[in-house]
Amino acid sequence: MSKRKPPPPDPEPLAPLIDAHTHLAACGGRDAEAVAQILDHAGAVGVGGVVTVADDMVDARWAIAAADWDSRVWAATALHPTHADDLTDETADELAAMARHPRVVAVGETGLDWYWLERSDDCASKVQQEHSFRWHIALAKEVGKPLMIHNRDAGRDLLDVLADEGAPETVIMHCFSEDETIARECVDRGYALSFSGTVSFTNAAALQAAARVVPPELLLVETDAPFLTPHPHRGAPNQPYCLPYTVRSLAQTRCDDPADLARQVTANAERLYGIALPSA
Ligand SMILES: [Zn+2]
Ligand SMILES: [Zn+2]
């Protein structure tokens, strides 16, 4: 049995930052107080706001509650591709209503996941995933909010479905994990690319090459916490306060000044999600 690693120490503060994609419930945000603690901790190192992202119906209702509890939290709601088999007439109606909630700033995470398709009996089928993805694309266009994409081992198919369906005005490729070729195609289409701790991993040369071709105005940063803790704390529990580790690593990869990069990605998050960090 592997020993659970302790949480990473606080990074040097880097402000302003917005965690463009995290999962507060899975980070231990059981109630309003626990959520406030996670945000206080993040705020102490410069991470002034987060977008908490839902995986399923229960999580989606919870994400909206969390965004209502705390002005530093916004929500994104959808069925994760692995849960695409939960899409029924009933859940579709509820998801459509949730997407219109004023503190829901994106439809996501939706997309395609061919990794779990091969490895989990609980994973929605290929047909269910594509059906749900197309339905969420249409919903994002209908409500005029960004589409937040989850992609695992499905980059080519995903871009083809998006082109076929017609992408909404704002598309965010969360936890971008593809190579330079796919990155260029996303950039050409005007999609935003959000980088997580994986860009800091020591074996991430291809992903780092991809990060270098993204123009500053299309860059976002995220934790995807509680997973994907940045180097050198890979394997330890992740939380929004760990975001500065990833931003410094990304700045080094792109030869950017970390403070400039922080200002840029935060301006991007505010513009793309249509939000403003609460003044401290
Ligand atoms: Zn995801
Ligand atoms: Zn996620």
C-alpha cells in the first residue's frame, strides 16, 4: 500500500490568479465553511478566485450552491463524458436550467474520454459520449456561455465533432494534454488552452512544446484539484493554493516573467468567463 503524501507546502505568493478549473467538493469542500477555508488558503498565496466544475448531477447542484455561498467561487455545470449515460429528458431540462444560473460561467466539463472507455465498466459508451457532447455544445450556444472541454486520448475525434457541430464563441480546452500539432489547430480556431500541473511534470516535453505555441491571450491555468499536483509535489493532494507552482513552471517553459504571466492569464479568465475577481 502506498503511503499518502502530505499536502505540498505553500508556494511563494503570486498574484493575481484565478484557478480556471477545479473540483472543490472533491477537495474536501463539504460546506460553506470548508469552501471558505480552501479559498482563504488560496487567497493567501494570490489565488483570489476559482471556477469549480461539476462531473454529474449531484456535483452540478453542489457547484452552484458553493458559488452562491462564496463570492470567490464560480461554477461550471455539465455531465462529464464518463457520465454521459446520465443524460435523459429530465436531466437535460435540469442542466439547461442550471446553465442559465447567473453564477454558472461555463457549460462543462463535457467532451470525450477514450481513456476510461477502455478501462472502466462504468464509463459511458462512445455513442453516449458523442451524443452528450453534441447536446452540451448546443446548450453552450443557446445560453451564450463558454464550453469547457474535457479530452482524454480523444483530441482528433473531439475537434472533428466540434467542427461538425459548430463551436460556440468561447471554447476552453481544460487540462490541455495534446501535442504541438493539436495545440496549433486549437489556436487557429481561437480556442483557449488551459494548463494544469501536468505541464510541470519532468516527462512533459511534448506538452511544454505545445504550451510555447499558444499566444498569451489564449492561455489559462488551472489545478484540476484534487488531482494532477504540480512538480515537485506530484502525487500529493492538490488544492487551488498550489496554482502558483504551475504558473511559475509554465512561465519558465515559455520564457515569460511569472508576474506578467499571472496578470495575463487572470485577465484572460476574467474576459473568457465574464467574471471579475472580488477586490481584496
Ligand atoms: Zn477533465
Ligand atoms: Zn476536472
